[in-house]
Amino acid sequence: MDPSGGTEAVVVKGDKYRSHILGEGEKNTKWKFGAPPSYDVVNKLFEEERSKEWPKGSLEEKVQNLVKTFEMELFHKTCPDDYKTVNTQKFRLIVNGGRPMSLEEVAKVGGYNAFLQTSLANRLHAYDPSTETAESSHHAFGTAFPRGFVLEILQVFSGPPVVAFKFRHWGYMEGPFKGHAPTGERVDLYGVGIVEVDESMRVEKLEFIYDAGELLAGLLKGPLKDSESDTSANSSLHCPFLKGM
């Protein structure tokens, strides 16, 4: 899911869809990978395959840029105090009716693990977030989706302060995942999001409803290999909810 302050997205030099990456306001930002991220590859895939191109200034465009920017901050900024899209004191994330998580909790376990939390017994996990770190999960999905996991907003049902929307995430499994060989196929994930914002359009509460099995099934289609191939931590990592929205 890859918001900006104010009532209108403020797009800074370097990215058309995400605010708060570059500029004077980010001169002291602490970045997880040592520098601001580049979304050039993700944006290219987004523009080639999005199903809708929202008019500039529309509510749909603002929501799309908000979610993309939130995901960028979640996956790339080390310190919650550097987040511009979130009311850090009030923020809560809820996934599929699960336990609300604070921003500090989400940052600690990592975005992928927070989004893939489940109440299933461990033996039924295709991917077990309780055994993964923020770094290992980012590495696993970044390797599987070297061009990113792209986000688009398909429909917005209501405007601020409670914004409900339907989204689509997609990417191409062009790298291995948990010992499964890459298929090269597109993996799609559809869901609904509900975001509550304050008067400055900062996120206070974010709820996602989707079937994570859609995502994992696409990643487990490839045959298991005898030994997992090299998935160097230097492989391309672009975010959001998983990668880049």
C-alpha cells in the first residue's frame, strides 16, 4: 500500500507519486539503507500496467499518493519521528481484524511481517512472520519481486476524515522465495483499506482487509529447489507493502 501532509500531495523532485523523500525537510532523515530510495523501476512498472490513471488533484490521486508515501516511510525510514504522513502518537494498524499495532511495533517487526500477521497455527503457515525479522522479510520479498510490488488505488468510496478504498498490489515473481523457484508470473493481491486521517491528512488509523493467501499462493507455485539459491541482501528492494506502490 506506497500519503502526504496537507490536503494536497506535495510531490518533491525525484518521485512523481511519493512525497517526503528529498528536499530540505528530509536533510536529517535517517534512512534504513543509508540513502533515500529510488522508485524508478517500480514507477515504470506501475505506469505500464496500471488499470486507471486518475486526474491530477482528484481524491483518488491524493489517496494513492498518500498510501504510496506511507509505505515508503514505513519501509525506508529508521526513526518514526521522521515520518511525515503519520500522527505517530495515535497511529494504529489493523490487518484482517487482528490486534491493533502501534507504529513502534510495526517498525520493530517490519512492514511485511505486520501485514502478514495471522491467527493460524504455526504448522499451517506458508510464511511465518513470527520467525522472520524486519530485515529477513524485506530481503525475502525484495528478492522474489526484483521490480517491486506495485500499488494502485482502484476505487475510493468515501473522503476524509475516514477514507475507504479498494486497492490492487502486483509484481512479477522473477526471483526465488523460501526455496521456491521463480515462475516469472504476475502475482496479484486485491483488498480494501480504511484510513482515518487528522486535519493535516496524517494517518491515525489504517485498516487493511485482504486474503494474504492470494499473495503467498503465487509465490509458492514454483518447484522447491534442493538448496535455496543466492539471494544477496544487495538485491533490489523498493518497498512498500510490500514494495512500491
